[in-house]
Amino acid sequence: MRQDPSTSAKALDSLTKNQTVFVIDQTDFWYKLRLPNRKEGWIPRWLIDDSNLNNDHDIAVLFKDSTPIYPKKSIHNKAIDKGQKGQILPAYEEDNGWVKVSLKGQFAFVPTEDIELVSATDHLKDDGHNPISEPKRDQNVAKGKKETAQVRVADHYFLKEANILAEPHYTAAMGQKFQYLKTINCDDGSQFYQVKDENGVEGYIESTIAAVLSYSDNHVSSPVAKSLSDAIIMIDPGHGGDDSGATSLDESVFEKNVTLETALEVKKALEATGATVIMSRNNDEFVSLEDRAKRSNAELVDVFLSLHFDANAETSLSGTTTYYYHEADLNLAADMNKALGNLSLPNNGVQFGNYYVIRENNRPCLLLELGYITNNNDLHTIQSKDYRQRVADQITQGLQTYFSRYQTN
Ligand SMILES: [Zn+2]
């Protein structure tokens, strides 16, 4: 078993024949394993009989109906199999409406709305295929552990049911802390946190308005580098490949292409200052949100910026928005938003955003919405080379300001 998914990586341990291990991650040719002694490492896939991947999370998927199973988190992929009503599969995690499951030795994905999450211990232990004997993984939002959800968006209701039209208990205060109980995914794609207030009243808030504070437990509060020229900046062009992102009203322009063109311009401007730039993708390919955040964490980048373009059915909406998740990134958000204010499009300020790539990111990070693809004026602007260059200049400026906070005289 090796430290990294490579045959030249340091060997950590050796496995014995018929030993049972837990698969916690994978690449095309490697599995990341956890041994019963809690050591973790990588092993080539062909070395293990993967007819039943073991799972150390106490969750499983119960199919409510015949449901397609996808190779990636997108319904635009060809389904690789179908789950049958009543069938149960081990599940690894749930994110953004998708559950990662193991199927015939492969990881695959099913839409959360099509399944029910059940206890793996209750449903799988007796068939001998999926022993769940390992201690539970320390998940960010773990069952039983007391978690706090803090409201970060003003003027939203604390609701009596997980439905935006439900009767409210009252309007949740900005900054109000609730005890987090669980996440509810609704059939219409909306998501709620079931929470309890300080008086013990139980109810629901939309997940888009609140941060679960434990996600910030490992988040750093400042960059490692003291100047932009010494910094490693990760630029994340949103979407790519099968995931087109938002589309212009006439369906001729895809967000994934505009984000990449803009990101390449930003890369150029940052490299001109001496900074090292890591791109989550350099061409039109699919990269999972998980891989984007993981890479930022693994490379210990000084700043991570995800670039996007907004879309809304209300086509008059226009301008740029700076989204943060972690309170520690508010300085970065303020500096960046001030710089984006110099662009020709209106500035919608700093807002909280419950987005995977920043929520699961331990490095200083933001998600920038650089204009509305569904607004014809914005669309014209964001496609111009001139705007891309201005965005690149202003992002550079915003980062210069941010790093100047850490310069020692
Ligand atoms: Zn986007």
C-alpha cells in the first residue's frame, strides 16, 4: 500500500491475502484504502477483488423505484445501470443532490431525489457483503455530534415545514445560531436544514442561507505567502465537459466556455506578477466539484477563486457578486469585491454562498459571479476580450490588496 496513487510512491504497508479493507477514494487505476489499524494508502485496483467494496459510513441507498445510475454527477451522462425498486447499495456521501454509491466495484452516482437514505447497519449487515464494523468516519456533518448552523442571509423565514411556502415560526435573524439536526433534500431540488432554536423550537431553514460552522473547522485564516508574487493561486473555471453550466437565452453561449476564456486571461495576469497559478482545468473537460476542492486543499494554495457567470429567469438581473462561505474569508471577499466594483457591470456586493467548492475548501477562497449570462447587455460584455482583461486586472488588484494585509514592513 502506497502513500500516493503511483508505483513510485513510498510504500506504507503490505496487505495480506483475503484481508478486508475499506475503500475511501479512487482514481481510474487506484483505490485509496483504510486498514483496520486506520492506516490509509493507495493500491492498484487490479490487486484487489472489488466485487464488494466495503463502506465505513452508516448510510445506504434504498431505491424507491427503478432509477438510472450514472458514472458522474450529471444526468447528461449515459446511465451505466438501473437500480431496482427495493434494492439497496452502500452509499459514501451525499452532495448537491447526488449520492455516491458503490456498484459492482465502481463508484457511481444516483440523484438524491430518486432514493431514500437509510442506515447501512440496519439494511446491509445480514447479507454478509458489506460489514460495517469500522468506527465511523469523522464527517463534517456527523450524526449525533452537535452542529451549529448560522444564518448568513437576511430576511428569510424559520419555517415549520421543509417547504418555502410553509408557515413560518418567525423571520430568522442575521447571524442567528441554530442547532443543526439534518439536511432535507426535497423532490423539487430545494434543500433545507432541519434545525432547533435556542428555545428548543424545531423547524427548517433553506440551506442557501446558513453556514454549518464545522465546515470551517479546518479552514485557514490567512495565506501562507506574504505577497502575491510568492503566492500559489488556484483558478477554477466553473463547469466543463458534460456540465455546460448556465446557457444564454438563445442557447448559443455556454457558461463553461466563458469561465475558461476568462480564467486563462486571469492566469496570464497573475503569472505576470510572479504568482504561481494552478488551474482546475485548462480545457473543456469535466472535473468534479469534489476534485476541485480536494486539489485546493492538497496543494495548500494561498487563495482559491472559482469563476462563474450567473443565470436567472428574471432577465433584468445584472452585475457581479462575490460569494464567501467561511467567515475567515470576509477580508478577502471585501478586497475582491472592491476591485470588481471597478468593472463596467453593476456590483452586487459580498454575499454568503453555500457552494461546494468553497464550503469544502480549507484555503482562503471565494466564488465570483462575473455577470449574468441571461442578461443580454451582460452577455455582450462578458464575451468581449476587453472585459476579460479588465476582470483579470481587477482580480489581480483585489489579490494585491489582500496580500498587502499580510506584508511585514
Ligand atoms: Zn456556474
